[in-house]
Amino acid sequence: MDTILIWIVLSTLLVCLLSLVGIIALLLKSKILNKILLVLVGFSAGALMGGAFLHLLPESLEETKTITVSLFLLVGFSSFFLIERFLHWHHCHKGKCEVHTFTYMNLFGDGVHNFIDGVIIATSFITNIHLGIVTTIAIIAHEVPQEIGDFGVLIYGGFTKAKALFFNFLSALTAMVGALFGYFLSNAVQSIVPSILPFAAGGFIYIAASDLIPELHKEPDLKKSILSFGFFAVGILLMFAIKLVFEN
């Protein structure tokens, strides 16, 4: 097997395994987990907004015209809106949903994001191994907090711990699909990535603004609301810190 391909597969597999960070939550008692769920939702919303505005959009603007990025952002936002309407119609009956539709939205959005991560890992290793290693470290730093938040969102939305862990891992495996796609179709990928990035950003913004943040508004207790907003800000600041560290 090609040495570059081995590097790509092993690095992407490591990123995929980060989704199993939710195992920590399996060890927590349900009472404790329920107390921190809203905090995790706030953190995830902040991480999604930070990922969209501080990572995906700036990167796409480096190689693509502003109007093109804006259009794909709107397409992504609108697509997630239509997908959620379909999921709500399909899974909810008589106004009741056993599982909130934003859980499926989060899985889909995370899947698209992971696919992009896989493509980026592949293209960076193809450029040179050193760049591939640095890129993988940057993605790991970004994924750890996001995967923790994603797991909390799935639990909050009605998934069992085991189901949340399983589906979060399945969503993470799209990174491997993206990595193999990026390796075997490296020339074609270069022209696709600038379009995928703003599309994913639009999805992130939709999930955070339309689904997760409204859930935070449902908390009547002022102290808990302030705490959840604090972790929303932490999610954004962490994405900003990652950007500063790995761009300098």
C-alpha cells in the first residue's frame, strides 16, 4: 500500500475514534448527565457558530468569490431547513416527537463536516506528510470539543446513551469516506472543496440558530440560562483559540 495512503487512513481513523469520547458520558449517572445536558447544548451551539464563521467561511473566501460563498451558504442553510421539515413530517405525528428532529439534523451536518475533514486530511498529506500531520492535529483539536457537544445534543434530543454513541460514530465514519475520496480523486476534489465549505457552514448556522439556541431559551431559571450562554461563548472562544494557534 502507498505510504501516503497509510498515513491518510491511520490519521482519519484516529479522528473517527474521537466520536467515542461519549463513552465518558456512559459512565455518568443519568441524574448528573441531565444536569449538564443544557450546558453541552450551549457549548455545541457555540462550537458550530465558531466553526462556521471562524473556520469554514474564512477558508472558503480565500479561494472563492464572496458572492459564490454567499450563495452556497444560503443553499446550505435552505437545504437544512427543507431537510428538517421533511424529518419533522416523517417522524412526528399529531404534534408529538419521541426524538427531536434536530438530532438527525445534527448527525447529518456533522457527517458533512466530517466528510470535509477527511478530504482536507487527504489533500494535505498528498501535499506533504508534515502538512498532513499538522492538519490532523488541528482537526483533532477542533473535533474533541465538538464531539462532546454533539453527544450531549443527541442525548438531550431523546437518544439513549448507547444509540447516541453508535450514531455519532457512524457520522464520524464519513471522514474516512472523504479521505478516500480525496486521495483517489485528488484533482477533482480541489474544485469541489470551496463549494462544500460554505454549504457546511450554512448547515452549522441553521442547526445552531434554529434548533439549539431556541432550546436554550426554554430554560426558565436565570442562573442556568446564564451558565448555558457562558458555555455558548466558551464554544466560540475555543474555536477562535484553535484558529489562532494553528494559523500562527
